[in-house]
Amino acid sequence: MTLQQLLALSPLLILSITILVVMLAIAIKRHHGWVATISTAGLSLALLPLVVYYCLPDSFALRLPQTVTPLLRIENYACFYTALILIAALATTTLSHGYMEGYRGNREELYLLLLLSTVGGLVLVASRHFASFFIGLELLSVPMYGMAAYLVKERRSLEAGIKYLVLSAVASAFIIFGMALIYSQTGTLVFSDIGASVANGERIVMILGGAMLLIGIGFKLSLAPFHLWAPDVYEGAPAPVTSYLATASKVAVFALLLRYFVEAHAYRYSVLVDALSVLAILSILIGNVLALRQEDLKRLLAYSSIAHFGYLLVALIASGALATEAVGIYLLTYVVTTLAAFGVITLMSSPHKDHDAEILFDYRGLFWKHPYLAAILTVALLSLAGIPLSAGFIGKFYVLGAGVDKGLWTLLAAVVLGSAVGLYYYLRAMVQLYLRPRWVMPFSAPRNWATNAGGGMLIVLMLVMLVLGVYPEPFITLVRAAGLSGQ
Amino acid sequence: MILPWLLLVPFAGGLLCWQLERFGIRLVRWVAVATIFIVLILAVELWLTGDTAGRWTEQFSVPWIPRLGIRFALSLDGLSLLLIGLTALLGLTAVACSWREITRHIGFFHLNLMWTLGGVIGVFLATDLFLFFLFWEVMLVPMFFLIALWGHNIPGGNGRIYAATKFFIFTQASGLVMLVAILALVFVHNQSTGILTFSYSALLHTPMSARTEFWIMLGFFVAFAVKLPVVPLHSWLPDAHSQAPTAGSVVLAGVLLKTAAYGLLRFLLPLFPHASVEFAPIAMWFGVFGIVYGAVCAFGQSDIKRLVAYTSISHMGFILVGVYAGTQIALQGVIIQMLAHGISSGGLFILCGQLFERLHTHDLRKMGGLWARFSRLPPIALFFVVASLGLPGLGNFLGEFLILLGTFKTYPSVTVVAACGLILSAVYSLILMQRAFHGKPSDEDKLRDLNRREIATLGTLMAFLIWLGLYPQPILNTSRASMQALQTQFASAEAEIRPASAAREAP
């Protein structure tokens, strides 16, 4: 292995070392603050080579793309999504620290699981081979069972963990069967070779294999009609874990899906593209409609995330360079916004109580008590709704642009309709923050929320959301640099 | 460089109002007044010194998102100047009329009010389609808050949050359709020229097939039709008005509805002249239907604010007819009608608010005989009511007259039916007067009469209406160049599409 390859792999390596250090630290002495600090430092350190590579491309020794073993390919695309996942993990770590302070059981292993899962995400976004695809996916998902069920004494957390375990295992089974079918026809596990050798395989088996893969990925991304687990798991898992589940894990899987579609030339199977269109329309409509009557903010965000991945599929279906750009921008805005929304929920909650601050009524009148916290949640909800001057609008704008460019009028109609329906529940949640406050607020963020790590991170996210909405050019440049080759 | 200031002042002033609340509520109100006053002064200065005879009086443009060809481009001509003046004028009255009505969260209220006005001014200035869409949507959020947080829960209604949400969903969803249409236009332009741009002037002469042009035009039309509102899409308006606070109603009827008319004049007709000519008869019949339907519904209302809201629908029908008539006279009439309706409906809503402050009801059945219980309010109300029904000598008459005159030559049948709407407007206006102010008083007690602030507010609006009615020439001069250009374009498109009929009319 050359130095170049090692450098290309450095985020992954740094993160693996961090895991070992965290494990040793826990073995030597349990100390919540230390473990959280080490994890944060490790994640930041893993992010560092990427930042340096992007900011100083000439003076840094690394030259991309690098193919490391047949399994991984590190290019700008992988780097961008690696950074996105690392940022999501970083945000989750800072949020977890404040949240877990109130937990009486062992708090340290959560960070271990989080880091392990992040490694899985990094493998996934760089994988160009079915083997690394599957390893990455399992490494991403398996720690998440533990994370979802982390508050083991809580019935709902445990239920969420087990539900996620069962359904995720089923999804993995579908994926591995799909891989086997495709392998039986092409005799290769490398994405690009599948794309090249596809002509000799039997068409129907290839389509069946592709469909199996789609079903499995649909489970992981909670696309309708494979979305049933999402609301329960979102609701039951501890708030910071939910924020990780909603962002990092979905980003990693979606980045892989896009790479697979491009490199394995899956677009040429019109049946698969049609199936994706059906999934997109179903996700948009079902996600938005089921969110309408939700009283629970975490469940509401779960349904909203189903709809958002429906919008993303529209960009995926559009295909081409503009679509890749749209996916990048959309995922970026989605991650920032979702983290901010769950960040507010996390700050408001504590594992002391038997459930998180998740009922909409808990947030009534928050603006008059914590104006800035409520403002962050407002901007996040507006951003999810895709209102201009917030990040989400730029994402939606790109998705619509990619769709118009390819003339996908049916899908666009679904996006417009879904967004219109979606407004109702976002506004409903938003207006609660401004109504006359309740006499006794059962949940409240600490008075000095802005001074702890999670609060500081939230303020940064808020600023990023606004900058993305007002001046997205630097982010667009970043995403454009992270295109996939072969388009 | 004056144009960015027109935007910056209200947005910054709004933030200032919010933050200054801790130092006292009077300060907040005066800061709000000062903010709008600065905008008004800037607008007047532009009006006095600027040259409205050319294409643009002022322009400002800096790159914003070069990747997508988006610029932060603002331009001002006579049309936008007049509407910005109207916005500032009504903004001042909106602050004045909430002086006593709004007692909760004053800083945040003025933040929302200022931002709504800022968004509207942005709509009137933007000449980049992305920027235009941005302001089009941005003004909705603060308006939503104005209705949802400071509105009234009228008995029998569905509540203010329902009304605010309905308003938001109607306008936002139709806005998304327009966004798709904007993107389609931009990509069509990109395909034929290879340039990706959202610039208004670049997109003006995009070559496209008649079918494409028609569909994209329709996307724009839906957004404008919801906001105007055109009748089948109007149902958000009475709800929003009846629940909104007075200032919200003034801004909604006075300026927000005008953004749709402005959109038709600035974007729809110039960008899609051929499709507009094709669509004109349909749109005009929609307008006529709106005139009659709005008037008939207004007649049947017992809530005074809903009544005024339906009269707005009726008056906006005239604007739709005038815009699609496309003649110079009709277009100038549209300008006068927009200004006069903004002022007169603003005045009527302020009066509704003042009645509500004193009687705590909007219900006409609980009013009656009010003439005996006030000395100053009823005559002023009579003034605004007859202005709204189109009494000669006041602005509304002139607007409607010019529109009908300009339409008659090309669409006599439309004109005839629309003119009948004037009779209906007399009916609903007089019934409003009759039911609220005449008849047997329910109580003999005198009510608190208008104070100096209220008289000054209404007096200013009255002065403007009289000015518009008696000496509109300065206004017409300001908008002439813009309307002339529009009319020329419309006529040439008409000549291309209907050469036969144009030739027949020529001799």
C-alpha cells in the first residue's frame, strides 16, 4: 500500500484508532467527559485531512482518485460524503454529551457504538464492490441497534432497538440475495464491471437482483412502502441517536445508491427506474399525508424524512451531472436542517424523564421563553418546508431544476403536491412555538444551553442553514467538485 | 445605489423593532414609523428626481449565485415606483392603526410587519426571476405570523391559525407551480442559447414553441391568480381577512394583492406575449365572473370584514380585465385602480378595526344606528364606501372608468357585463352603510369617537383618494412609459397571432 493510498484512507484510519483509544479509555477509567472529548477529537482529526485537501489542494501531498484494494475508491465524491457523515457524527457526539449527562447507567459505550457506525458509513460511501458495500452496511447498522436501545430500561427505547434490528436484518437479507443474483449473471462483484458485463447476463435475473437491492435499500432509507419502522424507531430511540439515524446513516446509504446506479449502469433497466419512480411518488405522498395529524414531533420528523427521501429519489431518477449535484446539495441541506431540528429536541429533553420532549404541546410558547432556541427550530422547520432564505429551499430548487431539466413532469407534480401538503404540518408545529405559553412547561432547555457544546453546535448549524439559503455559492462549488466520474 | 437601501431599511428596521422592545413599547412604534418614513422619503425622492420616461429609472445588479446564473438584480421603473410609494403609505397607516390594537409582543409584531413590507418591496424591485420568487415567498412567512398570532378568533370561524395556514398553503403551493414554470423557462432558454440565466431582460425574448409558451405561462398565471385572487382560487382571502388584525388586513388588501397584478404586468405579459394574447379572452371572463361573484357574495355577508374582502375580489376582477385588454388606456386604468383600491380598501379595513375596538364585533347584525353614536366616524366611513363604489371625483371611479373605456373597443361584451358590476358595487356598498350606520341603534350610549391619530391616518388616505380622482396626471405620467412599452408588445403579439382581425380593424 502506497503512501498516497494511506493518505486517502486517513479519515478511516484515524477513526479506527480513535475507537481503540476510546475502548482503552473506558477500560482504564469510566469518565463520561473524557470519552466524549476523545470521540470529538477523533472525529475532528478525521475531518482534518479532508479540509486540508479541499482548502490547499496543491500543497497537500494527496492526489485523488485513489483505488485502495478492489474494494474502496476514494475520490472527491467519497470525500464529500465522508465529510458530511463525519460532521453529522460530530454533531451527534456533542449533542449526546449534554443529553447523556442525566443518564444514570453506563454512558460511555454510546460513543463507541457511534464511532463504529461512522466507520461503517465511511466504508459505504467509498465502496465500489459488493463486499465492501455489505461490510459497510452492516458496520453502519449493527451498532445502531445498540444505540437505539441504549436506554435499556426504557420500554420504548428497547422496542425501537429490536424493531430496527429485525427489519434491518430482513433488509440485509434482501440485499445479499440481490447481490447473489447479480453475481450469478455477471460473475463479478465490482460495480463498474457489472456495468460493463451486463450485456451477457440474463435480463430478468439482473432486474430481479436489482429489485432485491432496491427493496433492501428502501428499508434502510425508509422509503414507502418500506417505511413502517421509521416512526416507531425515531420515536423510541434517544433523541441524539435519532438525529444520527436520520442523517448519517441515510446519507451513507443514499450516496452508495447513487454510486451504484451510475457505476453499474443501472439506469439502463427502465423497469428499475420506473420502480424508483413509484417509490418516490409513494414516499412523497405517504410521508406527507401521514405526518399531517401527528402530535409527536419525532414521529412527524420521521414522516417528513420519508417524504424528503422521496424528493431525493426524483433527483436520482433525473440522472446526470446536474442530478448528482442536486443530490449533494439536497443531502447537505437535509443533514444540516435535520441535525438542527433534532438538536433542539435533544436540548429540550433528558433521559431522566420517561420520554423525550416530543409532543408538540411541550413546545407551546417556547419562543417567549427561549427565543433563540425557538428561532433555530423555526428556521429548521421552514427549511424542511423549503421556504426561501433557508437551506432547504436551495435543495428543493435543485431537485425541481433536475426534474425540469429531464422533463419528469409526473414526479414534479408529486413534489409540488407533497410540498403543499407538507406545509400544513410544518406550520402547525411552527406556530406552536409562538402561542401563549403553558403555565407549567414540563420540558425546558437549561438556561445556559448556548454555552455547552451541543448548544454551540446548534448555533453554528443555524448559521450554516441561513448562509446556505442566502449565499449558497461556496457550497455549490464544493458539491460540484464532488461529482461522480463517468457522467 | 438607492435600491438596495429600499430593501435594507425595512428588514433592518424590523430587527431593530424586535430588539428594542426591552426598552419600551412606544420606542418600538416610533422606530417602525421612522423606518417606513425613510422608505417613503426614498420613494418620493426617486419620484421627484428620477426619470421615468426611459426603460428603467434605476438599476442595481451584483452577481449572487454565478453557478446558476443568478444575480441580485433590482430595477425600478414608474410602475414599481408607484407601487413602492403605495406600500410605504399603507405601511405607515398599518403601524398607526395598530397603535392601540396590538398590545402583545409588540416588538415581534413590528418585525413581522416590516418584513412583510420589505418582501413586498423586493417583489416590486426584483428583475431576476429567482430573486423575484424568493421575495414572493419570503413575504408570506411574516404575513402568516401576523394572522396566526395577532388575529382574531371570530365566533363561527375556524380560528386564526386555520385562516393563516390556509393563506400560506394556497399561496405557497401556487408559488411552487410558478417555480417549476420559472425553471422550465430558464432551461428552455438555456437549450436555445446555451446561457443559464434567470435575468428578466435576458429571458424576455426566449424563443419557444406556442405549446411550451402556453404551459409555462399557465404556471405563472396560477400563482398570480391565487394571489390576486381570481374567483375559483379565492377562498383563502375572506378567511384571512376576517381573522387578520387590522394592520394585516390593510397590508394584505392594500399591497399583497397588488403583487399579483404587478406580476401579471411585469412578468406574465412581457415574457409570454403570444400565449397571453391567446389566453386573454379566458382571463377576462374569469375577471368578469370575479366582479359579479365578488359583488354578489359581498352583498350576502354579515361579517363586515368578509364583506370588504369580497369587494376586493370584485375590484380585482376589474384589474384582471384591464391587464388582459392590453390597451394603453386600460393599462393606465389598472395602475389607478391598483392605487385607489389599495387606499380605499385600506381605509375600509382601518374603519372595521376601529369599529371592532369599540364594539368588539365584526357582525353587521349587531351594529345599526351607529350614525347617532359617533360624530366623526360615520361620515368618514361614508367617504370610503362611496369611494369604493366608484363615485366620480375619487380614484376608484377613474380606474374603473379607464379600464372599461380601454376594454370596450376590443371586447365590448366583456365591458358590458363588467359595467353591470358597477351597479352591484353600489348595491353592496349602500347596504353596508345602511346596515352598519342607519336604522335603529341597539344602544343609546355614545361611543368613543376618533382621536387625532385616527383622523390623521384616515385623512391622509382621503386626501390621496381625492388627488387620484381629481388630478391623476402626475401618476399617469409616471407609469406612462412602462405601460406604453407593454402595450406595444401586446399589440405586436396580437398582430402576429391574429393578423386577420388586426387587418380588419386597421382601416
